[in-house]
Amino acid sequence: MLLELGRLVGAGLATAGLAGAGAGIGNIFGSLITAVSRNPQHEILLTKIAVLGFALTEAIALFCLMMAFLILFGE
């Protein structure tokens, strides 16, 4: 019983990183909109950088989700 409680709490804490990743992705694309509106001639370069930032931030979110699943379903 106590072991199951620990697993559920651990998985919940591991998924808390998903909220940070969501905020990070919103920040990336919000900054992209601001940067393109201020400097439209650099749109292609800024978009490439934003996509890279999105991919790295999403990778962190996937790692958090993977850890939660490993905690829940790993033996």
C-alpha cells in the first residue's frame, strides 16, 4: 500500500515538468512573434531558432513523461 502511494506520488512529481515545458514553449513562440514583428526581414532565421528551441523544450517534456511512465509501469 505504501509502495503504491510512493509510486503514484513520484509519477505525479515527474509530470510536474510538463507544466514547465508548456510555459517554455509558450515563451518561445511569444518571443518569436515579438521578434518578427520588430524585425520582419529576419523571419526565416528567427523561425529556425524558434523551432530548435521548441524541439529541445519538447524533448525535456518527453523525458519527464517517460520517467513518469517508468515509475508507474516499471518493475
